[in-house]
Amino acid sequence: MLSNGRSETCHVGAFAQLNKGFLVPRQASVGNCLTRPARLVASLPMIRLLLALFAFAVTPALAAPWPTSEGNVELRDVRFGSGETLPMVRMHYTTLGTPHRDARGQIDNAVMVLHGTGGSGKNFLVPQFADELYGPGAPFDITTTYVILPDNFGHGGSTKPSDGLKAAFPHYDYDDMVMLQHRMLVEGLGVTRLRLILGTSMGCMHAFVWGETYPGFAERLAPFACNPVALAGRNRMWRKMAIDAIKADPAWQGGTYTTPPAAGIRTAADLLILAGINPIAAQTLWPTRAATEAALDQAFDRASRLDANDAIYYLDASRNYDPSALLERITVPVLWINSADDFINPPDLGFAEPATKRMPRARFILIPASADTKGHGTHTWAKFWKADLARLLAEPALPPTAPAR
């Protein structure tokens, strides 16, 4: 345990070896850091692509060999918007690179990347993200950039319902999650300014909340795969369907189950897969019933590992998300990107143009649908937007209107 409430370990993602169609990471030590072998993951092309097509409830498809450190920040006396409280919250994080301090002793090279619903910070160690962004000269070159990848509250290694409270867990929302990210940075990591927040899916929505709640703390925002409006219509419907499916399973037992509610989880996992898929790619890759069902079975094997209570809470956390009233507060440069094949955020809803006009330094890009795009999961494939991200980072940031809090 470090003096500021952090506990930290260091490891380097191990190189993997091919063994009967699976990638098996080796365990190895690097200096004083012990690598921890990643979970066995399937390497078949169709599994990797299916997992890329949805951003929910999955661990990364392949751990990249990037040097990372992991740790926990323990936050005391947490009060949620609902009025519920927890005496302590654990925020887990992964970092790459080293913090640099300016003449005042403040960290000045940090960026934070926020994952989607059901994910973790390790989602950003997959090759299609990490190999494009962390290397020499890349936008998040880790020789000059301090990259912070939190496991958001309710997810991954951070405090979540499945730790023990189950359905008695506080009913958190996105405002609570952003508040805890802020406390993690300031109280735990000593970060009082970010060069950028990049968020995907749920993290995209968090980026808009950050821009309004802590204006100027992040000098730039890159929200990918969401809309800055109330989460309603079809987007709320499929989430509520997944929640209702779990609760309707008699095995759920009001959240006190000892055996997972398999039928409810199956339906929820099916909805998660369907919500993220690119129909053009799916039709191209799996043109027959047999191929389609085989791919679905393999993707479901991973998606169904979700914990029922965790899923209910993180799917419902967006219930009151709606940054639309305060978009004018966001005066920093913004790169907002959606993809045309995104079932969750279809472009025909027409939100982009009016919302972009209300943020004075915002730029919106719609990635056209193709057999190469990944549906909702396009947000994690940096090849589609890396050049635009580099341009955003080159833009001068406006001085904050008030000191970062």
C-alpha cells in the first residue's frame, strides 16, 4: 500500500504462443515486475471479430505486450446521488508511461481512456487500439504520455455488486461514476489536469459528463460512439429488455442467487451481442445459417460470463444520462466520432448537427459503414480515427475558465 492510499503492482503483458487454436500468454518477470498470465482467449478470426463488434461484458480479445502498471485507489466515505453511501470504494486502474511534472510540480502529460458498459481498462490493450496508439510517435506515445485506464465503478477490479453486496449495492449512475473517476485522479494519482479524455460507448457519455461537470479539467475531449442526449428510445429499450430478462429468471431470486440465473443471462448476452454487431460484416463473414450459429455460440461463451447483478447495475446506470441542457459549458476542443453502422447510435436520429453547433470547438465525424467497420465496436479500432485524434492533440487548449477541481 502506498502512502496516498494506492496499492500498485507492475507487469508487462506477456507474449503469447499459439497452441491448438488458442493464444496462451506466458508468465515472465521483467525487472522487479512480475507478469501475470492473461486469461486463455480464443484466437480464431471469427471470434475476435465478433468480440470487436460489441463493447459489452467482455475481456480483451488479446493482451498486447505493452508495459503496464496496475493499482488501486481506496476512496473513503462515498455518497452517491441516490443518498446511499459506502464507507470505502476501490478504484482499480492500469497505466502506461510515466507521469511528467511541470515547473510547479503538476503532472502535465496525463490522458485518461474510459471503457464501455461491462468492460474494463484492459479493453484498451487489444492490438487494434494499443498497437496503433502507444508506440513511438503515435498519439499516446508512452515514452512521453502517461495513459490512465480505469476500471470504472461497478466494473472489472473496482468495487461492484458481485463483491458481496449483490442487490443491496448502491444504485449508482453516470454522475456517480464520473465523480469517482475525478476522486481517483486527484486523491489517488495526484492528477489535476488531463491533456485528453477519450471515452468509448459508456466512456463516450462519461466524457460529455466530464466536460460539463469539471469544465477545463480535461483540455480536450474525444467521445466515441454515443450521443449527448437523454438515453431513451431504442437505446433504453434494449437495456431494459436485458435487465428484465435477468430479473424474470426465477433463479435470480431478487439478486440473492447462489447459482447464476442462466436463462436470464443468456437473453441479456444475446441482446448485448445483437446491439453491437455490424450487419454488413456479419453477412459477409457468416453467409450461412451454420456459420452464423457457430460464431454466435463462440461469442456467447464469453458474453455469458457476466455476473447478473453487475449487469443489471451497469446497464441501468445510464437511466438518467442527459447532458443536452448544458452543452454550451463544453468549450474545449472536442472530437466526437460515431459510425454509420452503430445500432445503438444510428445516425438517422439526427442528433449530431444541432449538438455540435452548441459546443464552440467541437468537430463531429461519421465513419461510413463498410464490411471493414465494426458496428458499435468501431470505437476501439484506432485505424479509423487515429489521424483525427492526432490533429485534436495538436490543437491548442483553451485556458480553463476556473481552476481544475
